[in-house]
Amino acid sequence: MEEVRRIRKRDLIKKGFSKLLKEDKLKVVSEYIDNPSEFISLLKSFWYQDHEKQKQFDEFSENTISNFHIPYGVSPNVIINDKSYVVPMVIEESSVVAAASAAAKFWGERGGFHAEIVDVKKVGQVHFCWKGDKKILNDLLPEIKEEFIQKTSSITEKMRKRGGGILDIELIDFTDKIPDYYQFLVTFNTCDSMGANFINSILESFGQTLQDFFSRQNNLNEDERHVEIVMCILSNYTPECVAKVWVECPVSELNGVDECLDGRSFAEKFKKAVDIAHIDVYRATTHNKGIYNGIDAVVIATGNDFRATEAAGHAYAARNGSYQSLSYVDIHDDMFRFTLEVPLALGTVGGLTSLHPLAKKSLELLGNPSAKELMMIAATMGLANNYAAVKSLTTKGIQQGHMKMHLANILNQLGAVEEEKVKAAEYFKDKVVSYSEVEKYLNTIR
Ligand code: MEV
């Protein structure tokens, strides 16, 4: 009981924590660790020596006390629509970059990846409640929409000049589900920006305009002059902001992918594995996770929002009423075609893309692509990782490659020195890697 009370008391950090200096925050937090001074010096060792550089990171988020590093790798020679890219990938999982690179090499020798943009519409909503005759609302709609457009013209001016802006405003009646509840479903083209701030500013302006509009309608009763704005926010579900990417080759060109399967048998087994992810949610989730291994790595490397991308993708995967694979296989007339269609609301200007020094360099490495081009690149790495995973799963299994890449992590965990690492790499070349086997091997050479 005494112990529980002590922990509970300790759990509460005093009010005003966010106002403390970084050093002081670190001290307060270190009290939660058995060895506070070791914790402080470890976290400080990850601070940039360059004060200005560190300040930039501190200002990205509240209560920053250190930086958390994740490997920044590249997948070279990725051919998309006949153009070669060196694709930056930020990911902690050891086999992802290797898998993507192997798939990129394989498909690079078979015409590369083909990609296109299906559409780039972004979506936002004004959710509101209004007690009144629906006919009145519908009659007033043209006037309301006009006022929406007029009142946001200064916010949309620059975007309109770039060819984007508000595309459509639709009133949706949800009063059969929630009393008095309607929404304006608004579609946008935000050009090369992800557009979250642009969209949210417009939606909030719409909300205010809607309230003002009704408060001025003196012919309506008091109830009808009142609009409750529940919320105004973009939707991360972007089923019309989609990239499509595919690889294809004659089935005969798949001969040799596996020692035990000829090209046709491999193609058919591969298709079966992907088909399973269309009918079974357990497999579909893991299958799509493999796709996001590649997509997220690019999304993070370019300073985009990977939570938004994932949320959109998983909702899209369930658009037909059950959660399914985002990729599919066709085998027709002896041609194997593997396709991924995925919503990707990415930006190459604004947000973190130009603030984070490495995100900026990632975009430079990719030749400063447009948002559409970046969507195709991210989708490609999704397909590359998906191909690599399903290929391994349907042939030699995933663990062989996975554990090979994981060998370095195990050796580090076991405190192996450089010479031991070299010997272990040689020894495990043709053996199954596991923690206990590596430990056993180190004991034999130590
Ligand atoms: C591991 O990060 C991803 C895989 O599980 C994907 C898949 O099973 O398709 C290998």
C-alpha cells in the first residue's frame, strides 16, 4: 500500500512543466528512472551540439527533451515510369530497405514500375446541427455556397493561382441518423501542399459564415436563426486522392525467382497469397502492413504525415465493406501484373517538408518532385515491399532474410566486437539465425 501511494504521488508532475527550461524538464523526468544522472547524460548525448539546429527540433513539438534517431537509408535505382530515383527511406525495421531494394532491382530489369495518379481530391467537412424545415435549407443553399466562396476568397487566392482551391461543396443530410445533423462535404485541390492548414482554415471560415448567414435571416424564427457548428475539420479519408502503381512481365520471366518453382507456378502461388489477403482480414492486415513498411518510410523521410496516410489507406482497404488487400494480381495471356492502388495525401511544399533539414534533402534527392510524383514514389515503395514480402513468404519463408538482417542487432545486443561480427556473418551465411544460435556461436569463439 505504501509503495502504491509513493508511486502515485511520484506519477504527478507539478503544473507548469511545459514552461520549464529543457534542462529542468529533463531533471524532472529523470526522477522516473532508476539512474537519473545516466538518463540525463544519455538523452543529452542525442542533443545536437549546434544550438540552432537543436532549437529547430525543440520547436517542432512540445516538451522536447531529446531527439530519437531512426535509420535514414536509401533504395537506389528505383525505376518509375522510365525515370530512375534514389529513394530515401526512414525506418527502424532491419529488412525493409534491403527488401525494397531487391524488389526494385528485380523489377528494374523487367521494365521498372509503372505509375499514374488516379485523382488528387482532398476532403473536409463542416459538421453542424440546424433545427428547421429542410426545404428552407435547400432553398438557401446557393446563397450560402456563394457566401462561403466569397468570404474565403483571400485564403484561396494563392491556391487558385496555382490551379487549385475549392472544387465542390455538397450538403449531406444525416438527420435520419442524428437529429438535426447535416454536413457540408467539401472537396479541394491543394496542388503540391498536403493542405491541412489551408483546408481547416477554409472550413472554420465556412462554419462562421454559416452561423452569420442564418443569424441575419429575419424571416426565420429564433430556433431557425441558430446553427450549432459541431466541428470543422479535414477528413483523412481521401478515396479520391489515389496513386496506382504496377509491375508486369511475361510469366516466363519469373522463371528462376525460386529454385523449386517455375515462373507459372510462382506467379500462381503469388496470386493465391494476394487473393487470400482479399478474403481474410487477419492476412489482409499483415499484407497491408507490409505495404506501409515501404510507404511510411518514404512518407517519414519527406516530412509527411504517416498517421494520416495509414488511416486513409486502412479505411480505403475497407471501402467495399470488408477490410481487404490494397494490392491485387492479374494473370492474363501469360502476363503477370501486380498492382497497388492507395490513397496518399502527400505534400512537397509547406509543413515539415521544408522545415526539417533532412526532409528537405530527401525531396532534393528525389529531384524536388511535385506532390503527384511523390505519391507515385511512395506507392512504388509500398508495392516493392509488398512484392518482396509475398515473394519470400511464398518461397523460402520470411525468417531467413529477416533474421539475416537482424543478425547485426543480435550481435550488438550480445556485445560482439568487430572481429566477432565478421566471423559471425561468415558463419551464418548458410545457417538459420536465432538469438540462441548466435549466443552459442559467440561462446565457441570467445
Ligand atoms: C513485416 O514487417 C511485414 C510482413 O509481415 C508483410 C507480409 O506478411 O506480407 C513480412
